[in-house]
Amino acid sequence: MATNLLTLRDLRVQALKERKEGRLTKISKNFYNQVNHLEGQIRDVIGKSKSDTKRLEKSNSDMRKFMDLKLELHKHRERKLTNLAREKVNGQNPDATNVHPNENEYLQSLCSVIEKHRETTLLSRDFKITSIIEGEEPKTPKIMEKKVTKDSEYISVEVLENLPTFTGMDAKNYTLKNGETEIIPIYNAKMLSDAGKVKLVKEVKV
């Protein structure tokens, strides 16, 4: 590639190389100046070819090719710069050797945007860690007790043996002793009755 002159072929080669490579490819420091110069040349030819139909068509075709190649090259480099910015924010210390001086501002802006996005979406500003004071019982959320009628959801049972404390369907704790008659939730009564632990005092309607 010439130092001060860039052709459509040179631009096509660079765009193809950028598409194939996984990381940013190296471009000369005056590359973007060369691109702008090439565009100026094509526009100049178009301006001077208004009286020459064939030359005008050729120049317009060159301009379309130029714009397509320029866009393709920028898209690939912008994608790679975005990946590079994400790696920098993640603290991966990526190789930024091939970042062109003209792209540094874009890269830094991407890093700032990613950091700001993570700060506002991943970090909660309202969350506070509360410590338990020594000697103070931790507070447990109160369970709303459901108001029920004994006739519809509870039943009397005769306890046939001592049972360990259990939590009923109404979220209350029950300790049943052998020989006692207790009123417990129907669901628990059915389970204990099926296991032979209690005897239902009255019929349970299913």
C-alpha cells in the first residue's frame, strides 16, 4: 500500500483482511487521511465527468464501491473495538496495539458507557447489610394467620400415641399426647389417621 496514495483495490484488501482477522488489524497512522483523499479524488472525477457519460458512470460506480468498502471496514473495526472495550472494563488487559489514534476516543467512550451501564443496572444503591446485635433475637417475618372456622377446616381427633411437635396447615405448632383429644386441621388429621397415629372423632367430609 503506497504511503500517500490509496486505491480502491487497497481498500478492498484492507476490508477483507479486517473481516477475516479476529482482532484489530494494523493500519498506518495516515490511513484515514488516505481514505478521505481517495474519496476526494473520486468526487473530483465525478465533477469533471458530467459531459462524459461513460466516465461519469464509471466514477459513480467507483463511488458506490468505495462507500460499501468504507462502511464494511468501519463495521468490522467498530465491532472489534466494542469487544476490546468490554475486555478492558472486565480487567482483562487486552492488547490495544492496533488501535488507531483516531479510534482512541471512540474506545474510551465505549468503556465509559459500559461502566456506567453496569453501575446503574448491576449495582443496587438501596441495598444495606444489617448486622445482628449480640444478644438480640433475629426478627422473623410474621405469618398472617388465616381465619378459619373449626367446623369447615378443623376436626377433633383422639391421640393414640405421643407425637413430636409438628406444624399444621394453619402454620401453628401442635404437640399431641397419647389419650388426649385435640382439634387440628383436617388435612393433618387425615394424614395422621392414615398413619394410625390418631382416631377421628367425627367423620371427615371429602
